[in-house]
Amino acid sequence: MLDGLGLAETTPGPLILVTQFVGYLAAFREGGFWMGLGGGFVALWATFIPCFLWIFAGAPYIEWIGAQPRLKGAFSAITAAVVGVILNLSIWFALHVFFSDVARVLWGPLTVWMPDPTSLDLRVLALSALCAMLLLRLRLALGWVLLISACCAGLFDLVTVPLPT
């Protein structure tokens, strides 16, 4: 099950299929084929209907809402909030990928993640620098960069000693 979910995470389409399959399996174990068929249908329905409703019910009004002066500010605030959430998530992932020890520090209502500089994984740093150079300096296609980085990561695993946790 986890292998299927991991494989499905590589592209957007199969994730929907795995969700439907999990719904089928969960219901099948409780009541057989027909219950499984119903469970798969409910999982598929719950996955797709909110998206379709949002698109078909809201899309005709997007232009009109964007033209309203009072609502322009709200759209700008929502856009800024989305950018902030994406930036926060990017920083969180970067800290936890580059450093093996990251402490959570609470400053009142704020949470600050403080990495231990001695826990920097030099292999990850080297691989990231290589990928940045291949993409930004040499303007290599993304597929080639992924292939090269996968090969380098495999070599790192063969050559280097695992870091203590």
C-alpha cells in the first residue's frame, strides 16, 4: 500500500487512483465486492466533486470579483498569504533537509526553527550546489539534472559512511 502511495506521489494523476483504490479496499474488507465498489465511488466522489464545484460554480464570477475595488484588496491579501505559506514551507523543508538536528524555539506566539550548524549534511549541500550550478549556470534541462543528481546521490550512498543520528 505504501509503495503504491509513494509511486503515486511522483505525478498528480495516479494519486487520485490510489485514493480511489484505498476507498475500495477499506470498504471491500468490511462488506465484499459491492461494498468495495460503493466505497471506491464515494472516495472518487469526495475527491473530485469539491474541485468541480469550485471551478464550475466560482469560475464565471472570478473576473467580476477581480474587478470589484473592495474585493481587490482581499485578493491581494489572499495572494500574499499564499506566498507566505509557500515560503514558510520551503524554509522548513530546507532546514530539515540540510541539517539533521533542528530545534524548535518558541518566542511567545512565534515558532522559530534553529538548526545546529554542526549537523549540516555536507553531502546534501554538495548535491544542492551541483544541481543549482547545472540548472542556473549551465541551463541544463530538468530531466538531465534529476538523472545526474540521482546518480550522484547513489554514489554518495555507496562511497560515504552514514552520518550518526
